[in-house]
Amino acid sequence: MTQALPQLADLGNIPADYVHVRKNIRPADLLTVPGAIFKWYDVYADDRDVPKDVREEAREYLAAEAAAGRLELRGEIGFTLLHRAGDKYFLLVCVWRNNNEMWQGLFYKDDAGFLPYPLHEGVPRPTQEVVELDATSHERRGWSRYLQSTRDEAAKRAYLDDLCRGFLV
């Protein structure tokens, strides 16, 4: 059955002044917290690097949340994306759960520090920006290789050593 497409003039419009730019992705040291180990990535535009103090603040926040039991982690492996978007920072915390599912927590930084991104009932929640999905695709492929492996210590290390670098589009 062929379905007629609706008129698209009012759907999916992007402001004319929006310019899509590639972003850099840079791995940092692994982060181990109670219940998980994370690959760490900074995501930023060429002219807007992630400052070291913001990275440290984000890492300390996650460690404190995990230690206090406010971040549910179940002996998992995952990755984080600390994304600088202009003057804003978003922290995506992703774990591989139930064998083959990626579960994500979303946080943002304001003047008080990092906080969980607010939920609004009935409103779709932002998940990932296009460039973040590019990094997640790298991680998804790595986790698929892990799932198809012997899933032993060496395979876990191979996943953790497989880092996304360069540019995201």
C-alpha cells in the first residue's frame, strides 16, 4: 500500500541562519566509579574546547552521584560525552545494560554545577545531538564486537581501548 506524503512545507524546518559544523571528539582517562567504568570523551567545536576545570567538575559530579547511590549503576561498562555547545555543557552518561541496550542519563551544567536534565511529562526528552550520535555509533559498533567475542577480560579491555577520535559530523 502506498501512502501519500503530507505537505512538508511546515515540517522539519531549520532556521536559515543555522550552520552545522563538525565537532572534535577527544578521549580522556577512563572514569571508574562505584558500579561502573566509563570511557570519557570531550566533544567541542574547533574554537570552543572543553576546559580542564569543567571536565574535572563533571567527573567529580558523576563520582559523587554514584557514591551516594543517586546514579543507578549495576556493575556496568559505558561511556560519557561531555559536550560543549557554545557556552553550555551537556553530560551524557551511557551504560550497556541488559546485554544489548544502551541506557542514558542526561545532565547539564548551570551556575550551580551539573544537574539532571529536567523531565516534563508528555514532552519528548532530548536524547542526542547529531554529532553525539556519531560518537555513539562508534561505541555501538565496539559493543557489538564485544558481544560477539568471548566477553572475557581481554575483550573488555579491547572495548575500553577502542576510542573514538577526530571529528564528528
